[in-house]
Amino acid sequence: MSLLILVFSGVIDWSPSQIVPITGMIASNAMTAIGVTYRSLNSKFTDQRQQVLEKLALGANKKQASMSIVRESVKTGMAPSIDRTKTVGLVSLPGMMSGLIFAGIDPVQAIRYQIVVMFMLISVTAISSFIASYMAYREFYNNRSQLII
């Protein structure tokens, strides 16, 4: 989705020299976010088993009993991208921005491209973490809405 927005808004061209690296960045960040989100879901359902069972006993459905865990897992999945974004330009100079500057592009233009890339990566991690957690939390329950761990 982020790739389509970038192409249709005219930020990047539909050419292999731009699509291939951007797609690689999107895929790697999404995979990292999903892995961290799944690990967080698994550990939080294990650690907070008693709280989830209490919510279910008081009449909550699967979604209501799981929402606090899902929210925390999404935050955990997004944390690496947000932390990386905090340091860009101040502590670290990413490869794309450095490469553009070394190639002779105006540094302001290189910084603009890097800002677009960082926003793209944050949106990708947010979208992938949301989708992964909202699709996965149901797997911790059986068909009778009982928690299985």
C-alpha cells in the first residue's frame, strides 16, 4: 500500500531502479515488525493468561479480552522503526541519503528523500503490525472462545 501511494503521488517513478530498492526496504521492515509482533503476542498471552481468563469469565468476548495485549504487541512491533527514525540525521546517516550526497545530489534533496523513506517505513511497520496482530490473536482461542496456550 505504501508503495502504491509513493508511485501514484509521483514521489518515485515506476522504474526498476526505484521500485526494487524501495520494495526491499518495505519487505524487510514488514518482516521484522511482524516477527517482533508475533513474539510479543505469544509472550504476552503466556504472561497475562490469568487476566485474559478473568476477562473471559466476566463475559468478555475474544476481542475484548485480547485488546490490551494486541495494543501492546503493535507498540512493540513498531518500536524498532520508531527508534531508528529518532536517530536519523543526528546520530546516523542512512545509506540512501549518504549515497545521494556522494553522487552529487543537493543535500537538501537527499534529506527530503530520506524523510519520505522514513515515513514510508514507519507506515509499513504500523500497517503490518496491525494486520498481523489482529489476524493472529484469534489463534490463541479455540472455537468455544477458550484460551489455549
